[in-house]
Amino acid sequence: MELSNLEMFKRLLLALLLSGLIGYEREYTNKPAGFRTHILVCTGATIVMMISIRMYELYQLSPRLDPTRLGAQVISGIGFLGVGTIIREGDSVKGLTTAASIWTIGCIGLSIGAGLYILSLLSTFFVFLALVVFNKAELLYISKKRFQHVVVITVNESGQLQKISDKINSLNIKVNNIEMITSEKDNIKFDFLLKLPSSVSGEEFVQEISALEEVLSVKLLY
């Protein structure tokens, strides 16, 4: 059955709403791919799936045509897009969750385009649950394991991250994650996730890092 204009509009609107919800969460938490990226990926996937359905209707008797290949190409292309959000800094890797959310929102877009509305709604609910609720549970677990979020603002000069990393290593502190939150003309803001040994308190760490040249501020995030 040919898709009506109203049905196509409904699917595109649903893609915008569901992907916007996930994209807003990524944008709110300062991730590299946020609101607009998720909307574009999901909308594009929805369009491709509707094109696949239409092609099948028009050319279903052609033995050479395989409309499902369009959806497969979307998933492959989104994989390359997700790689662009992954950053490796020393032993830590950042951006895997955002890359996974982009890939998943593409799959949701395909399901919307196929008219699987319940599947799309449930999938979005569980993705949002994983990103928001499970994230808070994870942070609660981290806090019990002497993990500490620290935000450091330094002068925007080369080598600043290396100086901080050297000081962290000298204190026998394990770095679980490093994220550059903002990079402006005059300064850079870093977010560290550290595992502090019992011999070093959060306040002592702040004093040590604050003593470094070109460090403007150090803040513990409880």
C-alpha cells in the first residue's frame, strides 16, 4: 500500500520528537553529538526506510532489486559518523555512549520509517532510561568506589594537559576518563574522572593541581 502524504508526515514528525528527546539529553550533558545531530540521523534513516518501502512497491517483481540494502547502508554510514565522536586520551576512551546512541537512534529511525510505532516508542524509552536513570545509578556506584569528578580550568596553551597528567601520575591517582568540556581563546576546561587512593583526599588533590602554573581553578564535583 502506497504511503499517503499524511502518513509520511506522521513518521517524520515522530522521528523528530523521539530523536529530539535523546539528542536533548546528549546536548544537555555537553556531548559532542547532540540535539540536531540525533534529529538529522533519525530523520534521514526514516526517509531511507520509506524510500525502501516505495521501491519495493514499484519494483517488487524485479529479481535484481533488494530494498533492504538501503537500510543496511544507513547503519554502516552511521557507524562511521559515530566513530567521529570517540576520543582516546591515554588509557581512557570517551564518546562510546554517544556513538552508541547515534547508531541506536538510526535504528529507531528505520523502525519509524517501517511503521513500527510501538517498537520505536519502546526503544526510545529504554534508550532514554539507559542514558539518564542508569547514568545516575552508575555515578552513585562510582562515588562509593572513591571516584571523583574534577573540573580544571587552565590557560589555553599547549602542554597544559600533559602537566596536569604528570602531577596526577606522581600522586598515584588513576585517570578513568578525561573530557575537554570547552576550549576558548583564553582558557580550556577539562573534566577528569579520577580514582583517588586512600592516601590522597579530594582537597589535597585540589591543592596540588592549583599549585601548577597556568592553572586558573580546580573544582570538585560531588
